[in-house]
Amino acid sequence: MDLTTAEIVCLGNELLIGVTTNTNATYIGDKLTKLGIEVRRITCIRDDLILAVEFFLELFQRKPDIIIVSGGLGPTYDDIQMEVLSKATNIELVSTPSALEEIEKYYKSRNLDLTEEREKMAYLPINATVFDNDVGSAPGCYFEYDGMGIYCLQGVPTEMEDIMSRHVVPKLKEMNHDELFEEKFQIFGCVESQLAPYINDLKTEFMNLYIKSHPAYKDKQGIVIHISGVGHEAKSQVNDAASKLREHFKNNFPNARIIDLEE
């Protein structure tokens, strides 16, 4: 089965110099995965026009179905997301009336003038779908290029999450009908290397599933097992794989225990 694929691109020097933790990538990746979309790359790029354009030209060669870009939609000189995408796609930026109206309303409510720098945020790819911003000033948008859907989001986490929940996730649900099924549980009473051979066997048996073990980072006790898959047959396969692993664990570690985790 061909999965819907995606790449996430985060713009901003602050992400690369240790000033800001990239929580946006984690949030977006989680939302896409839960929609049954396979995230293939997450990339952070400096606020450098030439470097960023070169990167997107390379990205377009990979032809993911979905590209989500976060950061660089504001009014300052280094907010270059729209300029980068315009140059990389050769799609013209135009002042978009609905976006300009929202920006003007935002600043008017704060008794601030619509300066040239603020008006810049209304320049979006021609024929783009505008995503109104209920939290901040810069609108997001969606447009298509060479068969790929490009979602342009803010870098401020609260603004990005608002646009994701109200605009992006509903749109993606309409486009992608593959459902994610998963089971997560935590195992106590053995070390990860003891389970590794059996997990390797399960991966061979259930090649379409994601089967992963890792230490429990939160409470630093036990091993977390994550089994997931996408598509109509995935639910029964995930259940079968989880049941086999639970049975193996109980048979080989009778004094140990398993706790189900929230999905």
C-alpha cells in the first residue's frame, strides 16, 4: 500500500543555535502520524534566502505528497518563507485582500498602523487558500505545486497549533483516508536487549508494521513498546503482533508486569 508522505521544514536561526527548542516539528509530526501520513524528513533551515531556495529545489525532487513549512511569516526582514517559496516554485506573490483585511483588523484593534512591514504579511502565492490567524497577525496559507500540497504555517507555537487544528488537520482528513492503529505498553522486569531478538522476529513477520522498543524516558523505568500500522488490515495485524509480544513476555518473564499506555 502506498502511504501519503510528508516532509516538515522549520525555518529559523533560533532553532539551529540552541535558543529555541523545535516543539513545532514534534507537534506537526505527531498530528500527521495520527492521520496515517508517513513523515519522511524533518529539516531545520537558516533564515538564508539562497540556502533555503536551494533546499526547497532539492525537496521538490523527492516529491512528497505534503510539505508543511513552519516559521518566517512575520513582518521582520528575516521572515522569508513566502519569498523563498515564491523563488523556488516560480509562483508570484500577490497582496491577498482577505489576508490584508485580517491583518489590518488585528493591528487596528491594538491602535497600531498598517505599516509596509505589516502589509508584507498579506503577500501570498497567487490563488493560495488563506488560513486566518485567530491568535496572532500573520495568516497562513495552502497552495499546490507540481502535485505537492504546501502548507505555510507560523513559527510561534500557539499560532501554528491554531492553524493546524482549525485548517490543516481537517483538510488532510478529507484528502487522506488511511487510519493509524497503534498499541503502546510499558514492560517492567527485563532489559531491552533481552526482548530484542523476539522483536526482530516480529518485524520479519509483520513487515508492514512499525515495531519499536525504547527505554521509558519519562520515569526511567521499564521499556516502552510501540506497535503501529496504517490501512484497513493494520488493526488486526497490530493486535496480533501485540498479543504475541505480550504472550512471549509473560512466558519468559513470569514475575514481570505490563502496563498499557495511552495512545
